[in-house]
Amino acid sequence: MKNIFLFGESMVELLNVSPNAQLPQTLKQSFAGDVFNTAVYLKRVFADMKVNIVTAVGTDEFSSNMVEYFQQQNIETDFVYRSNDKIAGLYSIKTDSEGERTFTYWRENSAARQVMKSIDSAEIEKMSQGDVFFFSGISLAVITPEDRPKFWKMVEKLKSAGVTIIFDPNYRARMWSSPDEAKQEYHQAFTLSNIALPGVDDFKQLYQLNTAEEVITFSEAYTFDELVIKNGEQGVVYIKDNKRTDIAITPVENVVDTTSAGDSFNGVFVGARTAGTNSNDAIKLASASAALVIQHKGAIVDQDVFQAFIDNDLYRLN
């Protein structure tokens, strides 16, 4: 059984479901976060894989409910650590008529910021027995700066043990003290990663690179086994052994909510490649997953809706 570890933060999600401009607003409460979303979609498509989330939560009611929700989604919780003095982070989300999102965060007291304080050498040894370690730019930004050196030592040990390291930049400017701070941490991430999953939009914001070609040139300074560049409606560019493959996607006309589009892509792609699916089919399946997700509200699509996608699209690829 393949064993995958995903490192990051899950948060309490408040989604505005009020009709028109109703006040006070009606909010739907759930749980989400880029790495958790990735874990959910990975597990839904590849149920035979062991999918672990590596994070920290509090002992508050929201945190306890969150851990129960992880378990309901069949995500392993052995690496979910409990803080006695911190709580789960929280964010609210609002979408406009074109499905674009606006977020408000309350995460300064999030237990996930302190997660590295709970991870010792014995825990790292357990993770070293895994197949994949996935993290994101948001994962990095959440960790307190003083704990990042410990994080990098952990990643180095995992890579030395033969674990495949996968990184999605997922840049959020407001989470960093400066672009230079982010660039410094991203350089470490790119240096240690076997597979990188950048989006052109992330590179526009952080590096002022506007095209997939510019991202490819930037990436030549690193030694990725695989480079997957997500470029919106223009498709996906895949690089392996200096060979480029351009994979077209079918644009979605009915975009409801773009939340978790990249996360679902990541989860399905990582699962497919770990399962041995060829890169072309892995990207097509991941793109189909993202296309489905953005046609529904919220980060996590209802199980029944997503199961229909699995039944249809997996059948076509097998």
C-alpha cells in the first residue's frame, strides 16, 4: 500500500450562503485548507492508498470536529498533533458572480503554526517509511520563521530516505513579510523537490514571470524529476528529462467557485503518478477533477457528485 504524507494547515471554513445582500449573513461552516483539500481528492480517487495529513490543531470543539471530519474523509490522523494553548485557524470566503474568491483569515493563533514543535526524530523516522511527502507555499508560510530550519532538516532526511518530495508553490503574498522572504524559502523547496507543481499565476505574483516558457527557463536552475506547469485555460505543460509535452484542457463555461481547483488537480495528479499512471493520463484526469470542482460551491465537493466523476472518468482511462 502506497503511503503519502501531506503537510500543512486545515482551517474552519465559513462560506457566505446568504441570498443577495442579506444581513446578518448566513454562513455555512465546514473545514478546508489547500493541503487538506489535496488529501481529500487524492484519497477519493485512490482509496487503496494510505493518506496522512501532518498538521496541528487545538483541543477546542472546532478542532475536535475537524479531526473527526478528517476521519470521515478516510484521512489518517496519526500525525495530527494537539496543542493545549492554540486553536484551529478560521477563514471566511465569498465568491463573486464569476466564481472568483475573497478571503478573510483569522490564523495568527493557529496551532498549525507550531506543528514543527511536535515533530521529533521518531516521528520523522516514521514518515521516512512513506512514499511521498507533499507540501505547499501555504504550508511554508504558516510555519513560524524560527521553525523553518527544522522543517528543512526534516525534508532533507525524508528525501535522503528515498521519499519523493512534491511541492506546489501556491503563493499568497499576504502570508509573507516580504517577497524576498518567500523567494528564499521557495528556493529551498525547489532545491529539495523531486516534483514541482507551479501555476503561472503564482510566478506572475512572486517572480514577475508571465508565461509557461518563462517558468520553464526559471526552473532550469533546479533538478526536478518532473515539472508540471498549470496555466489556466491554456492547458498544462509537462517537463521530464528535458522533454516538453503540452496538454490541452477543455475550458469550463459554468464556473461557480474556483476554490480548490488547484488542490483537486494536485491530489489526483499525485495519486495517479504514485499509482504508476503515465503522466499524460494523470494530467488529463487531474484536469477533469479540477473542472468538476469549480462547477460547485466550496472546497470539498459532495461525495456523491465526486463519485460520479470517479466512475465516469476513471473508467475512460482504464
